Amino acid sequence: MSDLPGPGGPVLQSLFVAALWDYESQTGISLGDDPLVGQLEDCDSVASIITIIQEQARAFTEFRRGDDKVMKPLKRVVHILYILSASTTLLEGIGMLFPFAKAIFALLAILLRAIEDVRANYDGLIDLLESIEHVLSCLDIYIKFPPTDPTAAMGDIIIKMMVELISTLALVTKQIKEKRSRESVLGYWSFDSMHCS
């Protein structure tokens, strides 16, 4: 298992670490061994993260001749998580750190890299990314109007959303790798089951 840092606080940290362990168990992919993690850890802007993820999505862009349907929701997801991870007002008040945004960026990039049959999985990937974007857009209110006195409940909501996202990416990546079906496995899962509270 990777030595990636988790959020502060033993309960929240244990939820995050358990989600990463489950990801590794389901997919057989260790983030600690993946070069994408090292590349993403060196990133210090949304643009630099997008550049790395875009490289993994190049096959989809070429398949649709420059169509931006894959990158549009990905850019939004990266933006939301990056801004949230840099928000000291939000995160210090709830007693946690948010260094795992880059781990999630790596999981998204690994998913894109794992998809070999672009044609069969294109529409399902778009649906998955758009549902992730939709759910995470609920965090916009926390980013645009951060409360002066954040509560632990906010931290719980954010962590649970991130754990659910990791679980979703684990399941889809596992199914892609196993190639259980000739149809698009991405069409079987939606992240919309998570709702903002």
C-alpha cells in the first residue's frame, strides 16, 4: 500500500486509508508504485494536473477528433478538488488536511489509461465523468462561500464523498481490467447515488 498521506483525524484518516486499501485490493494497482502519482505530486496548479490527465485521455480525444466531452467534466472535477484542497479556511476549521485530492486525480488518470477499447467505453465514460462532476459540484457552495466557523459535519460529508468516489473508481477500473463483458462496463455504474447534504 502506498504511503500517501491521509486526512488528519484518526476516524477520517481510517476511512480514507480503508478506501485506498480496498481500491488496491479490487484493482491490483498500488498507487505507491504508479509513476502517475509521482508526476501528480509535483504538480502545483490545476493546469499542470490537467496536462497529465489529458495525456491519459488522448485516445478519447483522437477517437472523437478533438471532441472535448471527456475533458470538460474532468477539468471541472480537478478544479473543484484542487480549490477545496487549497482552502485553509474550510479545512483547518474542521481539523483535517486534504492532501488526497492528488490521489483521486491519479485514480482518474489510471482509469483512463486502463481503457483500451475506446469505442466501446466512450459513452459510458462520459456518463460516469458527468455524474462525478454533478455530485462534486455540490461542494461549490463550500468553496465560493466558506463558512467562518466550519463544522465537523462538513468534514464528514466531504470525506464520505471522497470515499464513495474512490470506491466507484475502484469498481469501474476493476471491471475494465477484467473485461468481464464485451459491452461497456462503464454504463453499469453511476456516481449519482451520492447526494449532497
